[in-house]
Amino acid sequence: MKDILVIGYSSRNIACSASKAGYNVYAIDAFCDRDLEYNTCKCHALMEEDIHEVEREEIVRIMDNFEKDFDGVVLGSGFEKIDREIFDCPVLNNSVRQMETVSDKKRFAEELQKIGIPHPQTHAATNPPQIDTPMILKPAIGGGGVFNKIVTSADELEYQIDDICKAGNFKPEELILQEFVHGTGASVSMTSNGKQATAIAANEQLIGIPWLTNMPFAYCGNITPMQTPHENEMIEICVKLCKHFELKGSNGMDFIITEKGPMVLEINARFQGSLDSVEIATGINLFQTHVDAFKGVLPKKPKYQRWGGRTILYASQKPVTISKQISEVFGRGRFADIPKSGYEAYPDDPVVSILAEGNSRNDVLGYMKEQAKMLHKIL
């Protein structure tokens, strides 16, 4: 296997990992950022306003323009359920059937209930329970926390359903209402072969960080490792889930750690946003472990070598246009997902990622915070 095609909403981290592993990488995503372009043989930016509505014929046309017979395809976020029949090579992802089960938070919660794994109570937004305590309204599939809203009454629920549907082009039946649980966000990165699973890392999740975003529940990145007394318990749950759903390759499980212990929120049954921080902290190449897992080969759990971090800086109150000068600043620093000059980020759009490594969590967090402060000044 030599020539790889990566397709995702943002495919930079997968493509860079594949390039480091020695593969010839081609990519299709929404941005075709500078560092994606640098680490691929060719990349193509989708022009559609909503990439989730891209026609299969468009993907076929782009692949034909690459003029390459691919040895394998890897599907990232937003494209996990694309029609696999358009590819003439192996697709290194979980099946569409598996994705439909684990990516829908309502169906996933029902499965967790059956196998006795702690999780927040989950309801269809169109068939809510009586709202006596705060609940969280969110898309049943995807979203990255961007559209999540707290609701405290039936009237507020009705208003927020309408608001989210307009903002994200959702239908009411595509939303869920979930018990709002207080705690600390966490995730575990796993590699599995359908029968067995190995834990790679436990990660701290950064959610709604004020110096990165105005959105209270937006995913802002990760710090690896997360030092928590619940790590082994979370890993045990993840191994059970990987076996139960017969998952293959790189998979991630999101948790909320409460006073009573960890509760499972969702599974990302494909490469996760924590890829950068995990690779920095462990030194492992996640793309190669992903490929090996589809051959049935799993790694031993790697040891943490350092702390690693990745944060996402979002545009705030006004649009941000990336000038040539700003783009050059990104090119000189420890940044990723680097936009080309002329890119315009509207409020709450991602602008750039900040990477860091250090000898402690404070080292990593402090560096990323300093870089974000600097960027706010020049943006």
C-alpha cells in the first residue's frame, strides 16, 4: 500500500500522519490549508457551501482528476457514510452499518443502555420528557458542540429547536435532548481490529475555552495525557465498546468524568481531533497503527514521552480575513491547519490550530494560551 486518498471535512491531521509514515497522500476536504497542500501530492478544496451535500459524482470527478489508482482510502469526519461503491480499492474505515449505529447519539445511547454502560439519559427532541432540570439540546449526529444549547423549559426547548434548525440546516427530528451532566471532558484514543483493542492514550478535552471561542460547548482541542484516576476504568469501557461494535482502526470514545465516575458521551469511529496531541505525547504514528489494525495487527500501549496539545482558535465577533502577513506568521510558528492568504473566517469559524509540547500540562497549556493571545492581537 503506497498511494492513499484521504477525504474529510478537515483532513490535514490524517494526511500529515500518513505522509510521515511514508505514504503518497492525496486529499479532498473543505479547506486545502497550506500545511495540507505541503504534505500531499495533490489536494482539492470542496467549493460547496455545505460539504455534507456533496454529490458522489463530484467525488468521483475529483478522484479522476487526480489521475491515480489508489491503494487505499481513509474517510474522515463528515464522509464516514459515503457510498463505498465509488472506490476501486480498500476503504480503511468501519462499515456504513457500524457508523449509522455509533454516530447517532440516540441509537448509541440505546445500545449503551442494553450493555449497562453509564451514559446521560437521551431523548428525541421531538418527544421530550418533562424538563425539571437543565438539559442539553444537540444534533444527533456530529456538530462538534457548536450547536449545543442548554434548555430549562418546554418553551425554551421549542425556541432553541427552531434556532438550531435555522443555524445548522437541521430538521427537528435530527436533534436530541440529553441529560445535562456536570464534569470534566475526556476522551480515550483506541486502536482495534474487530476482535481486540489497545488503548493508545487518555486525553483531556478542551471544551468552550473562553480564550479560543465564544461558543460555550465548542470542541477546542486536547491535551495528552490526561492524568486521572479514572483512566483504567475508561479504558476498560472502551475495550468493551470496541469489541461490542466490532470496530476497526483508530476509534475514540468521549467521556464526561462526574463525581460518580466516567460516563460515555459518544464514539468517534474514525480518526479524531486528538490525533496531533496523541502523536506528540506518545511518539507513535497513528496512521500506521490504523493501517496495521486492518491487517489484524495491534500495537502495545505506548508510554507517554511528554505532554502534547492542540487547540483550535475560532473567529470571534467579526469576520477575519487572512492577509499574506498573517499567513506568514502562521508559517513561522507551531501552528497547523494554516489558512492561505485571502481565507475569510466568519464569526465562530475555525481560524488556525496551535500545537504544543512540553514537560507538563502547565507548559503546554501556557504556551498555547500565549500564542492565542498573540494571535488575537494581530487578527
